[in-house]
Amino acid sequence: MDLADWRSRINDLDNQILNLLNQRAEAALQIGHLKRRQGTPSYVPEREAEILRSLSAQNRGPLTADNLAAIWREILSASRALEGPLTVAYFGPQATFTHQAAITHFGAAVHFRPVRTIVDVFDEVERGRAAFGVVPVENTTEGAVNVTLDRLTDSEATICGELYLEIAQYLLSRASDLSEVKRVLSHPQGLAQCRAWLSANLPGVATEETTSTAAAAEMAASDPSVAAIASELAGTLYGVPTLRPHIEDNRHNATRFLVIGSAAGGRPGSGPSGHDKTSLLFAMKNEPGALYRILEPFVRAGLNLSKIESRPAKSRAWEYVIFVDFEGHRETPAVAAALREIGERTLYLRVLGSYPAA
């Protein structure tokens, strides 16, 4: 077959794919009608995770697993939009890494609502103005995002999803050379993730914190003496050239994001998907062996802990709330039994959510 033959073959395949996509869209429309009559949500995280996992297992290439996931997330997003509108709040403005994470998780066919702070994301979800929210929770370089953990402590929102996003930091500026840069602006996390690079390449240049990396890029657009540490997408959106790419100190720099929902938004939690994670928090007595006794049921049940973190309790000085992530879903018998036992050994226990593991 020559080039024309192969192009003709691709045209035929495209027509078949288009026909099948429209058949799938028609099925999604019918599912949407049924869901509205039953009062069930259009977005079902465990179902979408199951679809992606099944397709990945069947994939024989040459498409990679990442290629396949990217294509199908947009198919799922477009199909979900046919079932009903979906509003997702995120820590904005546009082109923040949280914005990228929201697009990566939900696809483009949703209504994204940027808000000024992480606290505002929780508020939008709790009040039902957004069905879901996306917030950062930890970074491989800087560790936990404390404002997210603190808000989870007293929020009515539940965790219903997670994703990991590789973070590439760019130095954006209208300056033609590093020597012309007089100030470097970014979110505190962005500055912290590039601390060594800044010290080596811009010693003595003042750094200033902004509410977001995107806000820094917007400010750099109007002042050639200012450089912003932000995403490549922010540079494109705000028209700021890249002065230096990939200035993050850790080349394995990544951030974990949480998807939060609430009963007010129509989705209090996720059902089992077969590969899940559960997050919880608890308070314990200040006595020898207290933490050991609380964690011991996890060991007996064979549940793998992927994270444990403490934060100061707001009610009393020198008391702490412990956050734990582990593999498993709260509705499975082994996990449910372990949680009952742990609840008897803590002063306070709250399950923040069970959701498909990234």
C-alpha cells in the first residue's frame, strides 16, 4: 500500500470511529434520562475508573496507556456532558497547576469555576454552587499543603477522587536576559520548588509571593523587569515568553490533587472500583502506645498505609489530628471491620472518603 492507500484506510477508520462515538453518545443521552428520573449523579468516579482500567488491560498498542487514557477521558467528558451539566471549582485563576489537574481529571467538557483560594473551593462545594472541587494536598518537594489538610478537618466535603500531576516550573518574563530580571514572583509553593535554582542563577534578586502562579504570570505580562515562576500553559495564556524552562529543583517534582464533593452537590462519595484508597482522620489520647494500638488493626487486616501525617488540633494546644491514607474501600468487609475497631480506640474518627486510587 502506498501513502494514498493508507490515507484512504484512515478515512474509512475515522468514519467508523465517528459512527461508534455517536452511538456511544446516544447511549449516554439515554443514561442521562434514566439518571435524572432516579435522581442519581452524572459523574460516577468508580464507573469511569473501571472503564479506563478495563480498556488499559485490553490495550495491545501501539497506543500507550497514557495515550489511551487521554483520549478516553475526553470521550467520557463529552458523554458526561450529554447526561447533564457539571460545575467544577478549582484554585484559580486559569492556568494554575490546579486548573491543569482539573482538566486532566474531568476533561474539557465541564464548566470550570476558578476561585481565589483553596478555602473558597471547599466553600463552593459545601454550598452546592459546584458539584466538585479540585485542591492540591501534597507535593514531592515541599510536602503537605497544610491549608487543604486543615480545611478537611472541619469541612462537610468528602474526597471522591485523586490524581498526580508532574509539575514543570517555567521562568516566564518579557526580559530578554536573566540580568534584566529585578523581581521574581510566584505562589509560595512555586518559589520553594525552585529555591536552589534561584539562588544559583538569580542571586540577590528579590522574590515575592503571589496568590497563585497564574497571577504571577499575569503580572509579568505587563512589566519586563518581572519574572514569574509558573506553568508553560500560563505563559501561553497570558502571553509571557519562556525565559528558562524546567527550573524546578527536583526533576521528579509532582503534586497530588484531591477531588472533593458533597451531598449538597449531589455526590457524597464513591463506590468501590476494585482499586481504591481511603482517607481518614482521627484524634487520640496522649498516652504511651496510643498510636500503635490505633494502627494495629490495619496490620492485622493486611491494609497498606500510603500516608500518615499529623496537624495541630485547633481546639486545644499541643494536641494533634492524624491523617491516614490506606489502600482499600470502606464498604469492603475487611476495611469496615478494621474501621469499627479503630473507632473504638480513638477519641474521634472521621472517614474523609473512599475513592478510586490514581
